[in-house]
Amino acid sequence: MLENQLLQGLTQPQRQAVLHTDGPLLVLAGPGSGKTRVIVHRIAHLVSQGIPPWSILSLTFTNKAAGEMRRRVELLLPQDLPDRGRVFAGTFHSFGVRVLRRFAMEANLDPNFNVLDVDDQRAACKAAIKHAGECDSRFTPASVLSEISNLKNKLITPSQAISSATDWRSKVVARIFDAYQKVMARNASLDFDDLLGKLAVLLQSNQSVRETLQRRFQYVSVDEYQDTNFAQFSIVLEIAKAHRNLCVVGDPDQSIYGWRGADIGNILNFEEHFPGAKVIPLGENFRSTKPIVDAAASLISRNRQRRHKELKSMKGDGEAPKYVRCADEHAEAALVADRIAQATDQGITWRGMAVLYRMNSLSRVMEEALRRRSIPYQVVRGTAFYDRREVKDLLAYLRLAANPSDDLALGRIANTPTRGLGSTSFDKIELWAAKNGVTLLEGLRHAESSGATKRAAGSAMELATRIASWRHAAENGLPDELGDFTARILKESGLESYYLLADRTDTEADESRTENLAQVVSASADFVVDRLKRESGGDMDEAVSPMNTLLDALRAYLEQVSLVADSDAFDPELGAVTLMTLHASKGLEFPFVCIIGVEQGSLPHVRSFESAEEMEEERRLLFVGMTRAEKKLLITAAAVRTQRGTPMSCIESGFIRELPDSVEREDRARGQRWDENEMDADQGESTDDGVDAPTGGSGMKAGMRVQHPLFGLGVIETLSPRGSSTMVRVKFQKVGVKSLVLEFARLQVVG
């Protein structure tokens, strides 16, 4: 009776997987194929066959997935069944904690060990860096922890890392690794990677523990098997190799975490590890319409590292996926915002829509476009652009240039990047400033009087001098220089090189801090252009002061950012549009999905160009994004994308050419010439003789007398092409020098 109920509504392949009891089983579960349903029904089937629930081990990657499995299994089983809640369905890490506490003595651990969170790990790593005789400006805790994590996931010990290190950095990291593990041992603590690594080593080295777990867990299942690393593979292998009752569910086509240690070979080579394994493909997609499934299947068929399965939609025909190439990132964001607004007329709520991107830095322009349309949104598994650490660091420097009395901003960046102005010395300076009733900046200038060390006092004076020079530049500069000014502070503050090093050594491939910082440069430049367009046309609120100096522009930009950072309340009935990286979208689904920034260097990422394996992972990433869509799919790219305040020509992603003809294509950038010569010219200023060539058909040149409807008579000083616009600097008789956008300035040549 129970068995018949468990099989109702299942497809033939799903039934085969559920009914397979003994021996190794590989379920190749394509997107939307109901893999979770197969796992829970199979567990319930095992129990219905008289297998004790406590002898079943089901491992997955998130607490949410594990909780959902437990809940659904219990719903399928009779309420009066003994031990129905004793199936162990949990994450690899929760399983590791349980086993290591149970066998702490065998693992040479204190049974009361602590599990450190991310902040604690960084503090321990910072101490280890110091113990190893290095400084945390060159070896940041985040980057070193990333490298240590890779070593641990490969079950490499500190001594092995030291003996196998070949280059200077790997040797230093190995020494820090050794010091880090000693810090952990002194504090009786483990990090997340230890929960896997120490369990794997315990199972490999201790026969008694291994056999105990093999007898206890007679049936093992693993979800998302394509995401397992070497340590996780080793745990599964050691427990299941005796009875071989192992069921793994996964999809090589959705293996997108190679950058954090996941090994696609674990699923591709499953039959080598477990000879005689039964393989059941689940290619029927219950999520997406036929046009979406067909487009995604055509794309992923280009990969070689995969197991073939026929992908077929069970939802029938629908709207064809669309690809649009836009003029620039602003046009792209406006298009997506418009399509999102239109989708609500088709009955799709805000919460049913998602905007996906390869890099977090792409969210900034998109967020601004949604705000302009009053479309509620939330940034998932990431931070809203202006709340990201590196962005807030740069904004703090800008705030100091705008207001040297901003003690909060100074406190944030006093030792970021590290400059020898540590917390002890800074506390003394802060105390001295408070006692003498002066700002922190003034306290920096008198650091020696505060009792700070000589080195700290020198660093404090150097920082104070830089802030003063930035303030002077802001007071004497012109509004249209804001982008260049932001770039200058980014470089002179040391943030650029500091985060560049972090990017080079951090394996978080979906996050680039330097790209986010470059977006701040672009954002500040965009703000001025937009504001000056409004000023040029006289379209300004009377309460808004005009921007006459760079300082005015800086203050106006920071004011806008502070308003942007405020959370807007949105309709709880409709929810909010979701913005997230493609990596974060895995396992989710939405009626309408937009994937932006599909260009060479972005998707596929530039780091994948020299590796066939990494290029295939980038293709899988787009495949994952496309298969999140249930009804509507929009893919976009920009012909021009602003980087560090400069418009740069973009090449369409090679993946676009791999999409089938059924995808509707539109090129809104056609007819625009964005060649290398033009882009070089865009970055230039006026010619050597001070006269620019006519721009935009206006015929205007430097030296001409012009009339503005608000500012009166003036003389053009320079014209500077800036992407699709031209900045014109005019010295007016009554109001002085103004920087305007030529196309919107309504200037008339006089005489």
C-alpha cells in the first residue's frame, strides 16, 4: 500500500531510481527533473522495505535542503512508524561535527572543541600571519584562508604543504598554515574545512571508527554530488565501500564550483570508483518551457566534460528566449527594468523575477535603473552595491575629502590599507583628540603628542597630509573632474593595490573587489554627466544647489549615495525582484529570468580564457542561469561598458553564437561605431592647439562665443568627447566656468 503511494505521479526513470535498493546508483538529474522528490521517495521506499531509518544517511550541502528532506520524508511515512524521524539527513559539516565529537579521542581532539565562524577564522589567521613573521597587508587573512581551505580540502597537512612548496608565496602560505593550525589547537577549535578534513583522515586511518560507521549507515545517499570536493568524496568512499549501497544524485552540467574545490571528476568517474553502478538519467524538465530547455540544451551540448542525457520539457511550448545587445550598460539596465515592469502586466509578481550576473560589480547600474522605475528589489547572497566593504572603504575616503571633520569615516580607513597605524596607537590619538576638543584629523597631525609610536605618528601625519591635498583639489577643481578625482583617491589611498592583491589570491571567482571599486569611479562620473544634463537644460529643482566646483559635485554625489543606501519599503504582497550572481542562483527558479552582462571577459570570465576546463565551467554557469527560468528568459549584453569612468568597447560573448536560431535576437547597438580608435579618442582631452574637431555635428570649437538660455554669454574653453556624449567647458561672463553636456546644453553660437 505504502509502496504504491510512493510511486504515484513518478515518471518511469524516477520510479527506477526509487526502486533501486542495493548497490551503487548514479542518478543524472537535469535541471527541474525532480531530483529532490526522487531522493525523499527513495528513502521512504527503503524504510517501507523494512530498513531501519537510523541506518540511512543522506548528505547534502545546505541546512535548508537537509531540513526540507527530513520534513518530506516524515510526511511520506506513516505517523505510527517507529523511529520514522531517525533518518540522518544533514549537511556534510553537521555530520562531521557529530562524528568528530563522538570519536574525539580517536581523532586527537578535545570533545568540547569550538567551531569558528568566519570572523573568528580571520582573527585566528591574522594571529598566525603575525606568528609567521609576515604582515597582513601583504598576506590578507581572507586570501590566505582561501589558500589554506584549498589545501585542507585536498587533505594536505601543513608539513606536506611546507615540503611541497616550490615558489615564494606557497612557502610563506605553508608557514602561515602551520601557525594557523597551532593557533587553532591552542584554542581547541576547528574551522569548517577541519570538519571535513579531520573526518576523512579519521575514516582513512582508524579501522575501528570506519567499520563502526559502515555498520551503522548501511544506505548512503548524496545530493549535488557534482559539487563534492576531495575530502567529501573520501568520506563517502570510506563509509560506502564495504556495502556499496550508495546513491548519488547530481548533474555534471551544473558543476559550477570548481573555483572552491568541487571536483567534477567525482561524478564523471563514479563508475570507475564503484564498478557495476546503475546509471539512470533524468532529462525530463518540469520547470521550464520547451523553447528555454531547447536553448539551454543546445548550449551545454558544446561541453566535452559531461554525461549525455536527453533534455526534454514537460511544460510544452512557450515564449522564445530573447537576446538583446544594447548600446551600453545604462541602456541595458533600462531595457531590463522596462521588461520587468511589463511582465507584471502578464501576471508575474516582483518575487517571480530575477536578474542574474556573473560579477557582483554589474549590479550597481541595474540597481539604479530599478530604483528609477520604483521597482522593489533585493540583493541575495551578496551585499547591495554601496554596502560592500571595499565600496564603503572608498566612500569613506571620499567623505573625508568632502568633510575632513568626519571622524567616523576616518576611523574606518585609518589603517585600511595597513599603514602601521594600529588600534593601540589610534586609540591614543583618538583619546588625545577628545581631551583637546579637536577632530581626529587634527589628532593625526599631533600623533606624537598623544603617545603613539614614532612609526605610527609618521603614518598618521602622512595620511593627514594626503587628506589635505585631496581637499585642496576638491575645492579648486571643476565638477566634471569627479570621476578622475575618485580614481586618484582610489590609487593614492592604496585601496587599489590592496584589493588587487586580494583579488589575485582569493578563489571567490564570482566576486571581484577591484571591479566593484572601478564601478564607484564610473558611478561618480555618471552622476556628474546626469546632473549636468539637468543643469544644462535648466531642469533642476530650486532646492538643489548648482555644482560650480568639484567639491560641490563630490558632496552632491555622496548625498545621493547616502539616500541610495537607505532601505526602501516595498509591497509585501508582491515582494521584490531578486538580484544575485549566477553562482548563487543554483537550485532556485523564477517565472522570469534576466541574465545581464553576457560579454567576453565577463561571461565567460577573462580568467577562463587560457583553460578549456574553466571555459566549460563558464558555459555551465550560463546553462544554470538559463534553466532557472520557467516561462520567460532575457539575455543581454552591452556594446560599451564603462570601466573606471572610461567607456570601453565590449565583444559579444562567444556563448551567444552557440545559442540556437530559435532564440530571438535584437541588436540595439547596430550602427554605432565603437572601434579602438574611437575609444582612444574618447579618453583624450582637447588637441594640442586647444581646438577640438567639431563634435556631434554641432560645429562648435574651443574659442567660440556662445549663448546659454540661463547662464548668458560665454566662451568655449574645451570640448572633450566622453563616450556617447561630449563635455563642453564654457567660461560665462556672469556665472564663471561651467561644465555642460553639449548635446543637452542648448548653446547657440554668437557672432
